[in-house]
Amino acid sequence: MRIVARFAKYASLVGASAVVLIPLVVVLFASFKTHAEYGSTGPLTPPRNWLHLDNFVTAWTGGDMLRGFVNTTLILVVSLAGTIAVGTLAAYAINRFEFAFKRLILGLFLVAALVPGVTTQVATYQIVKSMGLVNTPWSAIVLFMGTDIISIYIFLQFMQSIPASLDQAAMMDGASRFTIYRRIILPLMKPAVATVVIIKGIAIYNEFYIPFLYMRSPELNVVSTALFRFKGPYGAQWETIAACTMIVIVPTVVIFLLLQRFIYNGITAGATK
């Protein structure tokens, strides 16, 4: 039974790895193929010439990737800064203060997270349009800046590991609540902040629906909508889309590999301290 269990464990790991890696391999192979080669070979057939970089040149210039990275960086930085400010302040208030309907508010957070965002897009679009934010980067920033329930719970979990005696000691020294938050709570929440930055940052970086719906001007191109430039009514340049996809994936993979330890530390810190 022990041998069978070990075999099942490694077989499941190999199967899960194959499910994740095979699509990436298919995209990688397609990005180095010519149009004729892409149409005449299988998806798992390696390209004949690994030095064929025309697809990457076309993707970078035709997709206006440089502008896309600049716009994406702007939206990403402002949205994450707002998310951290709103989320940490909300977690601090919920954890440290007792007020009416506290449980109800937490329940409403959960209910809001369970409602599919697509079902509210008609009302959301009307609100954003009435604010004059359509076709501006602020439309995406405002929608991304709202702190989701996962971020709230990560901050709340970590707040529970910070003893309230630190607040009391600071208040005895004359510190205000905001000073306590800024000088004590926020620096101690760095692992949780890093976790939220990575998780939500990747989600914003990969988001397609919101930029495509609210930012239709060509000068507001982001990395996710750059791929759509090569999809036309009579077909698609799949080898160029694959090259564009690889350009988009590489920064995400590098950043994740460099910072992945912060995800595990931030998620488990509240439970281990």
C-alpha cells in the first residue's frame, strides 16, 4: 500500500505538471514557427528554426507592446497603492475596533465576493461613464482599486498576529490611532502586503475584460489587449499571438520566481506567529 500511495502521489504531481506545462510548450513552439509551418505541423512539433524571431518583432511593433507595458505599469502601481491603503486601513479598523454591525459588514464582504462581476457590469459601466472615466486609465484604476475579499482576509489574518498591547503602549506615549497605524501596524504587515501585491498584481497584469471594455482608444493599449490586435474578422495570426503571449508571460514568471517566498510567508505568517 505504501508503494501504491507513493506511485499515486508522484503520478498526480506529474499529471498536474503536464496540465500546466503542455499549453506553455505549445505556445512556445508556435511563437518560433512561420505561418506556413504553423498550419502544416502539430501543436507539439518543435519549430524547425529556433532563431526565427520575426514573430516577436511583429508582436512588439505591431502590438505596440512598449506603450502597453507603460500603461500597464501605471495602472498596476496606482491600483496596488490604493488597494494596500484601503485594505490595511479596513483590516486595522475591523480588527481593533468594536462597532455595530461588524459581523454584518464581514458577511457583506463575503456576499459581494460571491457575486460574479459580469452580472453587475451594466450598472458598473453606467456609473463609470457618468463619472467621465471611460477611455481614460482611471476607469481601470478605480475598478481595480477596490480591495477584494481575499486581500481583506489576508490583512485580517495577519492583523490577528500583531498584539494589541503595541497599540496600548503607543497610545500611552501620546500616539494617535493613525500614527499607530502608520508607524507600527503598516511596517509589521510587510509580508501580508507583499502577498497581496503579488497575487493582485498578477491578476491586474493579466486582466483583459476591463481594459478592453473601458479603454478602447489605441493610445490606452495594455499588454493584455495587445494580443487582440492580431485577431481579425477573417482569421488570426496565431504564431504572432503566441509570440506576443510569450512576451507578456516572461515578466510575470520572472517576478513570481523571485518573489514567490513572500506569498507563502505572507499567507502562513498569521497562523504561525
